[in-house]
Amino acid sequence: MSDDRDALQMLARRRWHMGIGLSAVMVIIYFGFVLLVAFNKNGLGTLLAPGLSVGIILGALVIVLTWAVTWFYVRWANTHIDAEIERLNTNAAERSS
């Protein structure tokens, strides 16, 4: 029982570290964009095509990266966290029967 508790705590720790890491990535992406808007208006206003500026492209990229980071976390959690929880549940069910 103690081994399962230790495994569950380790799993929670891994999930917490991944969450903090990916949150830091998103903070860097978002505030990097905000700082560009604040300090490089002329650069972001550069037109690439009529009606399409560098700022619009980078803003869309922030949205796409948010989706990508979310997808990465969900995929990671489904393959690592869910599989380990399933293993722990199976072990607990085998011991109780």
C-alpha cells in the first residue's frame, strides 16, 4: 500500500512539474508578445501584404502555440499519467480481491 501511495505522490509531482513548466512557456510566449506590442509597434505594424501585418501573424501564432501547448499536455497526460493511474488501480483491485 505504501508503494502505491509513493507512486501516486510521484505521479502527482510529475504532473505538477509539467504543469508549471508549460505554464512558464505560455507566460513567456504571451508576455513576449505583449512586450513586443509595447516596445516595437513599428516592427509589428510592418505590412507583409495589404491588411496583413507582422503583429497579426504573431498574434495568430500566440493562439496557435496555446493550442499546441494544450495538445502537448493532453497527449502527455493521456500516455503517462492515465496509464500509471490505470496500473495503480489494477494493482489495488488485485490486492483487494
